[in-house]
Amino acid sequence: MKKKVLIIDDDKKLQKILKEYLEEDEFNVVSMFDGVNCLEIIDIESPDIIILDVMLPECNGLDVMSKIKSKHNLPVIMLTAKGEDTDRIVGLELGADDYMPKPFNPRELVARMRAVMRRNAPAGSNYHEEMHDIAITAGNLTLKKSKQSVFVGTKEVELSLTEFKILEVLMRNRNMILSRDRLMNLAMGKDFMAFDRVIDVHVSKLRTKLHVEPSSQQYIRTVRGTGYMFTVES
């Protein structure tokens, strides 16, 4: 069953881009360009998650956040201008579940949306079951969340929990460069900290395990001075 997202942002170009991208990713999208009537729209549309811009006409996004959280227990991801730490901090204090500074990659937004909805879903809910049943494929590589298993072709590869989570994040963000910090934060939690050398060791072991035969392709690329990127040879 498709999940519904309400996007509250006055940037019509961004709304169009996100609508197209999220609909391709199996979301139903409802758009608002200000937050004045947000509570009425929420009652009518019953969204599963809200994407909310801080800078809105008519009504400040932080006021909209406070209004939403006073009436509904819905996950909210806040969009902030790059470097606006005050808005980010106030938004999180008001109950935002996550935030993203503009500009951002839509792939990362989808990854964060799914992570936030997982955290907010009641244990045993249909959403937990749906997420656990997801299989991600790329080339001859298949990752199955339900059993925490990875296959190269028909051969199952044993990974540690950390390696599995790193691979999942990389596969969900295919062709996107992730810094070492960003990769580990998405894989292990946004407050996770690790030395670059530790991250590199995890990725090195992961590469070795996925390279099960001489003809196997290397899926994980090192981007010098930046981090890693998951790619599939055409």
C-alpha cells in the first residue's frame, strides 16, 4: 500500500521535482504552498508523513510545525536554508523528527523519510512488515531486509550487522556520493561517531566479501577526499 506524503513548501519548482521523484518511489503526494490551512488538509488527506519548509509565506514554518504537533502525532521532516542552525534547533525542539538543509538530493530525502516512518511506526504494524520484506537489487547483487541476507547471484554472502547496514545505505543511495560521516550516520544513527579509518575498514571488508569471484564487479567506488559511492556497471 502506497504511503502518502504532504509537502508544504512555496517553491513550485521544488514541489514539481519532489512530486515526480516521490511518485516514482511509490508515494502519493499532496502539495501545499503555505501552511495556513494545513490542519484541514491533514484531516482530509490523512498523510503518513509531512515535509515542511521553514520559510513559508503567510505563516512561519516553525509556527506551522507547532500547530501540527499540537493536534497530530505525525512524523515531520523540516527543510531549512543551508547554515540556518537556529531554525534547525528550534524545529527539533518543537518536535521535528529530522531536518534537511537545502539544496538536497531527493534520494537522501526518501531514505530519511523511510527511516523516520520506521521509527514512528508501532511495533508489529503493517509498515514494519512492509519495510522488512523489501528486497533491493543492483546488478547481480540482492539485499533482503527480512532476513538480513545478501546474495551475489545465487551465492549468499555473510555480512556483519554494520556491513549489512552500510551496504543497504549505499544501495538505497545509488550513484550518490556519501561522505564517511554521512554514510555511517545513515547506517548506524545520526549521532553515531567513528574514525575514518574504522569506516574504511568496514568498507574494505564489505568489498572483499562481495567480490566472490574474479569476474565480480566492484560496486563500491572510493571518491578521493570525499567518501564512497555505489555504482553498477552498464
